Amino acid sequence: MSNLSTTSDDILASTRNLLMSGGYNSFSYADISEIVGIRKASIHHHFPSKVDLVRELVKRYREDGQATVAVLEQNVPNALDILKVYANHWAKCIEDASRPYCVCALLASELPSLPPEVAKEVTAFFRFISSWLASVMERGSRQGTLTLTSEPHVEAEAFLATVYGAMLSARAYGKPEVFGTILAPTLYRLTPTVSH
């Protein structure tokens, strides 16, 4: 197996870095050309427009997320533990600034100004995560590994909003520990209590 990336992978990686540092409107094909070391025409060969490029980036990001979730589901049977692993992933991303932040979270903040094709992919990512979390909530409730106070889909949306809000707050304050502080009450509320 080769470790060499393809030109399109290099283009996508540089696009992700540019998006993370400045948002959708902060870069052009000239910036990518300089980073990757290819002509703009070569970028257009792989991705005819910026919309095509960012749409593909978000699509692959969602597909990677789906693959990661499948592995997580296979290896972690307890629903509460799944939520903790998911939250811990983002906690580590915040603690280590060199780790990638969620590209869809960044793009979601720009949703009103994004091209519709890109916005559709960003929304699809959040629908996927929400649907997956709802299935985790439902299964956890059924198995007794989670205590829900609302319907599974509502709990999923609330958990997702808490995770992403905690990420933003931790970044805004420049204090990684804020993430755990915000998330702790939610995880505590979802944890079943042992009745005597």
C-alpha cells in the first residue's frame, strides 16, 4: 500500500486547511495552487469550480464520519460509552490545536452565505450525525444504558448542540477544559442512576 497521496487528495487537504483558517470565502484556487505546487488549470481539471471542490470535501468528510461511526458502533456496545467516546474525540481536538476541528461546524456558521450545493452537503452531514445519535439514544434507552427525559431524536439534537456549543465556547475562551465543564452535566443527566 502506497503512502503517496493523489493530487486531488492534496488539493482537498489544502482546501480543508484554508477553510479552517479563514472560511469559505477566504481562499481561491491561486492559494491552493501555491500550497500544492500545481497550476490553477490542474485544480480546475480535478474540481471544475470551488463549489465542486468544497462539496466534495464535505461529502468525503461525511463519508469518513460514517466509517468512523461504524467502527465505533462495532467496538463500543454501551450507548453511554459511545457518547463519551464521541465527546472525547472533540475534547482532544480542542486540547491539541494541531488536530482538525470539525469542518462542517465551521461551514455551518457560514450557511446563509454558502452556495446551495455546499450548504446541502453541510446539512446532510448534520442530518447523518443527528440520525446516528438518535439511534444511539434510542438503543441506550431500550437497553437501560441511558436515561432520556425526551424523545431520542430530541435528546440527540440536544447532545449534538451541547457538543458543538462546548467546542465553540472552549475555542472562544481559549480554555480546552471549558468543553468538559459544559458537557459534564449533559452526560451526568443521561447516566442511569442505580436504584436501591
